[in-house]
Amino acid sequence: MAILQLHRKHSLGGALVLLLQLSWLQLPSQGYYTQDKYFINCGSGSNFTDTITDTESHKVYVGEPNHVASFSSSSKEERSESAVPSPLYQTARIFGRESWYKFNIDTKGTYLVRLHFFSFSSPSNLVSARFNVSVPGFWLLQNFNATNGSINNSALVKEFFIHITSPSFKITFRPLPSSFAFVNAIELFLLPLHLIDDQVSRFNYSFNNPAISPYSGGLYSRVLETKHRLNVGGQTTNDSLLRKWIPDDTYLAYPGNANNASPYNDIRYRVNDDSYGPNANRFTAPPIVYGTAKVTKNISASTEDYKLLNITWRLPVEKNVDHLLRLHFCDFFSLQNDLTFFNLSIYDNYVRTVNNDRTAVSSVLPAPYYYDFVVHSDCSGHMNISITPDASDYVHKAFLNGLEIMKLIESSNSVPPDPEPKHRSRFLLLGSVVGGLVLIVVVALGFLWRLKLRKVKPVENSDWLPIPVAAGGSSHSKLIYLTSQGSPLPNINLELKIPLIELQSATKNFHASQIIGKGGFGNVYKGVLRNGMLVAVKRSQPGSGQGLPEFQTEIMVLSKIRHRHLVSLIGYCDERSEMILVYEYLEKGTLRDHLYNTNSQSLSWKQRLEICIGAARGLHYLHKGAAGGIIHRDVKSTNILLDVNLVAKVADFGLSKSGPLDSQPYVTTGVKGTFGYLDPEYFRLQQLTEKSDVYSFGVVLLEVLCARAVIDPSLPREQINLADWGMHCKNTGILQEIVDPSIKGQIDQSSLRKFSETVQKCLQEDGSDRPTMGDVLWDLEYALQLQMGANAIPREPHEDNSSSATESLQLPNVRRLPSLSTLGEADDSSVRCDESDCAEASVFSELKILDAR
């Protein structure tokens, strides 16, 4: 096991060296001094000083070899091969196995932990890393992929608040199978007393009967992860604890209702730094946050419009999870106390009247104060916070100065415990040896006894594993063999093989409650492996024997390729004629889940473009980046999955074929695919090319634009097939009429024109007239630039482009595509045609994840 430990010297000389190297962080309070502080420049032998000019503070990230770090041979250093936003992200520490950083803790208290990730260009391809990060008892990150931020290709910084009471503390990095972990920098330091208090109130808003009650268990028994920290009405700033506050404007639901208050520069804290309660001290939030605000617009006191004039912030959060909401207030508007009253609401439920009870808050204005509430997020994926002027307010004004949201992470029994210490007494060592010998004797006797039983009992009654079936579980999973049969599949990656017993444990014995998707060939289960990784377990109907070629194809394809926009194969199981594939778990389910016939939140036009671009990148990699080229052959919206950040990943490679050779422009093969998406040229000639995927992807683009099924028999005959109907609307100039109404008002007309012409090119009847996936990718990125209002200067197409992507925005009409609506069933029923035979094929790759919650 890889070991990466950072330790502090307790000798006087070591302490002096450490003191000089860390250059203790300069904080403004004489009453607060960080006794445990680590800033680590991971993978580097040099120190880096990061100066925060707006706080007059700095922090020195210490190079690892400077007397505080020792490494085993299982980790390595990596250096960027391209420009990075900061020298801190020039290097990284890479972990091929489970590894950890260990810190000595001198003072009990709440610590801030920051992990820095920047996927720079390097031989290891950091963007492909997938791993978990844990601390004792808690998963900080699971199935984590460190994708750089969209703003200036920025680093991803994860921030946690952890209450530590032990003398040492470990942060453990656990690479997922066939992957690795990395980190660019780590921060850990003690926070001021009572910055996060253990006791807090919970706001309950169920059944229209909101109430405030004590939060059971306290915050110290949880880990808090920062999700949002807003300087309401202000600009980006850093505070004395090096926390970053950003503007709130992008989260306003009704921007027209709010004004930015004129900055106030004489904020005075009315309590000392050790106080807690509603009054803020200088560490709660900086003066620049309390000195700015969003304020409701001025209205006449004689009207009732103040009831409608609220300010609402709508912030993305994880669904159905507890969050700590901290709201910052400072009244520098009123001339005297008790003049301003307004109502605070969460999810449109009244919480309290702000300033109604000033007995606990300083009566000297302006007085900074804050309120904390634990709020359980609903299933919308957002949290709504509103302030509304109150009828009793003299000036009908409401305001907010700052807002923080932190996710509460619960402890987990699935976090592996730390290994036992190696230094044991001789007595314990002797006892272990004796105990081991006794165990060996017992096992040997048991083995001999079982051999005796086998002589008189049938095998099928003697080798069952004593694991009971959970109610509602699969009938095939009643019990499983202790010993597995050999793999019936030759030439596949045996390193990815996962024992059936582990998958049974991961899915609660394939219990019905774990099902997240169904198909003609079996179910998809949500599971948790022993290392804590969330997975999707795709299991065939036991004993059916169908879909074996697709099962083997998917393993062969996915074990050889890895790309951010292709779903990752974690492993497989083929014991006892089982056919089970284990994938990374993608929280947001399929693309179609978010388009129609669903309760999921509708996607914005920008989000849809970004998802289409991601899927196009994955397909482009399959066609040109994978060895020999791969044709997917079943591109559709249910085979495009979305992770928690709505990053698209192409899935389901059971029907994939190796691409044609240069001497042969196509692959002759029986027709397989899904009606509505199927390339008419491929169906007619049985000649498969990369352009068949392009056609299917064009149908997906149309589906994204219109948010309707590709085959819908309930519609008039001419509208049943979406590809036919969409091209008819495009050619007759009425495409706008079939655009999804939920996004009509969002789409820039230039972006829509470029997008629709891309669809039109993809759906050409002759494959030779269609663009490559590289062309499609370029056009979609251009459509996104048009939507964002950027100066979309045409750039060189991808190297593999075979047609111009910078042609005029007006393209000639294409020939009407023959209708496929008569070929088979309606909707996306995954009807597959094999040569002359059209039937519903119960094959392994047919499974669709219906709801990956």
C-alpha cells in the first residue's frame, strides 16, 4: 500500500526549520493564532508564495521534500507540459494506489481543509483520473473527476470544515479500478473558535407548516463542504481566512427587483473574536461583505406593491441533502434602531422576520450579524432564499449582505478504517501467532468435514453461500456458489473481473429497491463497492444466454478506451453464466430523462448545447482517436448519460463495430440499431460507416431541440417520425414552431440557425454528403459561441474534417428522408433489425438507465 506521510518534527531544531519554511499566515487578530497549519505544494520541491493583495495576507505552499515530507515508491511527481493559471498548479502528486497524507494535530477544534486540483496537460492525462478521497469516517469525494473550471480554465478547489479531536489526521486518496488519483496542493489549518458552532437550528418546511427546531446531533459530528459563498451586492474578494467570496448576480431569480446598495466603509464589529451567536466578529465575514448589499427597490409607502417586490436567490444544490445556510446582515441604511423589518423565506416558506427581535443583536448601528439554519434541499436541485419588505416596516426595504451554503456530509460505515499500527507488544504478537495457528487447524478440520459431506450429498446442495435473499430481490440471487467457474469469454481483460459475491453485497443481493433502470434483457442496479465507490450494475436476465456477443464486445471496447465523454467500465462478472457489467454511476441519468415525459428539471438551451458538444467529443474520439476506429451503431438519447455536473458521456457499446479500413469505406454487417435513429442508407445497403453514427446523432440533436420522442404514433401521420417532420419544418421555414416551448425564449436566433443547419447536414440521405463528427463538433461549438454572444471568429476545423464547417449559414435544401415510421414500434423502444428480420431483440446492450437518482 502506498504511503504518503507529512509529519512535523517535535525537536526544537525541527520546529524552527518548520517555522521558517511555513512562514506563518499573517492574520489580523492577536487573539487567533493557527497552531496547526499546513500549506503543501504537492509534487514539487520548491516553495510557492501566494499573495492575497486585498487582504494583505499571504500563504507559503511548502515544497514536499523540505524536511516535512517522505514518500514511498508508489507515488510519483508530474509536471505540466503547458501553461497553467498559477505556479501552484505546475506540479501534482500522482497516486497509483491507496495513499494518504498524515498530519499531526496539536489543538482540537474545527479545521479548514482545501484540496486543489488542476488537470494540466501531461503524459498521465490527469483529466481521466477517477478516485475517492476520505478522512476518518467520512467520504469527502466519491467517483471524483477533477475537471477544470470554465472560467479561464481555472483550478477546482474543494473546501471542507472538519472537527478534529485526534492527535493525528489522515487524508486518504483511493484510485478507482484501472485509474489513479492526484492532487496539486493541500491546505489544513485551525479555524477561530466558534466560527462554526456545534448547535444550530433546523428549518422544517414540510406540509406548509414551517417550523424551527434544534438540529439533532450537532454540526461537529458532520463534515461541511462549501457550495456557495456570495458577497451579495459586491465583487469578488478574499478574506483573512483566505476564503473566496464571489458576486451574487448570476443567482438572482428576479434581477429587476434588486439594487446594489452604495458601499459602506465604516463597518465596526460589536463583539470580540471569541463571541458567538447572532453577532458577527471579524472572522465571520469581512467588512467588505457587510459593507455591500442587495436592496429592494424604493416604492411608495401608500401602495401594497412591497408584498410582491421580493428578492430571490436560486442556487444549485444537491437534491434531498441537508445544507447549512448562513445569511449575513448589516443594517447601514436606517438612521436608528428598529426602523427596518422584512421577512425571510426559504422555498417560499416564511422563516422569520429579520430585525424583529434586536435583543440578541447589538443595538448600535451598523451592527453585523448572521443567522444559521440547517435546511434539507428538495428534489428540484436548487435552494430558493427570498427577502420581502414587511407591512410594519417604515421604509418598506429588505436587504441581504452575504450568503453561504455548505453541504452536510454524514459519516459512513463504508469508509475503510486505518490499518492497525505496526508497533505492537511481543505479547500481542505472540497471541496473534497462536490465534492464527488455531484458526488454520479449525479451517482444515472444516475442510475435511465438508469433503466427507460431499460424498453423500449432491454438489448443488452443499456449496451454497449462507447469504439470505432480501425481500424483493432477484429469484436468481437466492444463493451463490462459493467457488466460481472459469471465464467463458476468451481474450478479455481478467483484471477487471469482480467476484459475484461482491456485486451481490454491493446491490443488497440485487434487491428491487436498488433498481435504477430496466430493459428487455435485465435490470440496472445502484451499488456501492467495498471501496465506497458508487456504481451502476447492469445484469442480464440470469440463465437466458442471450446477448453474449454484445456483453463481450462491450468489455473489449471499454477496457481499451478511456475518455471524459465515454462512460467508464469499472469491471464485469461472468461467474455461473452470469453477464454483469459494472459502470461508473452517473447521477443525472440519461439525456432523454431531462427532455420529455419526466419530472426532471428542464435543461436550458446552453446546457443542451454543452451536452451535445460533450457527446460529439466522445463520438469523435471513438471514430478517430480509438485504435482502428470504432462505430457506435446505437447512438440515441438514452445512451447519452449525464453526471452530477451534466457532463455528457456516451454509453452502451454492445453493438459497436471496429471502423472500416482505409481500403474499404464501409463494414458489411447485419442491420442493428434503434428505429427513429437508424441511418436509412445503412438500413437499405447493410453497409455500416462512421456516417451512420452521424445520422443517428443528428436525430438526437433534433430531439434535444424539440423535446419529443423520435417516433410518436399518437401524432398525425406526417409528424410521427421526428427526423422527417423536423426536416420538413426546416425546409418550409417553420422549425421555430416545433422548438421546445421551455427554451424558445432563451435561444439566440443565430445559434438556432447554426444548430438547425448542423442537424440538416447530419440527416442527409447519402452518407457521403454528411459531415464527420469532427465537423459536427466544430459547428456545435460555434453555435454555443453564438449563443454566448462571443465574437465567434471562425477557426480552423479539426484535422479530420472532410467538409467545410465555415460555409454560409444558409445551406441548400436536402432531399426528403424516407419515413422509418413504418418499420417497427413507436417511441424509443430499442427495436433492432437484424438483416431481414425486424423484432424486439433482447440483447444486453439494450438496457436503458431510466432514473439514476
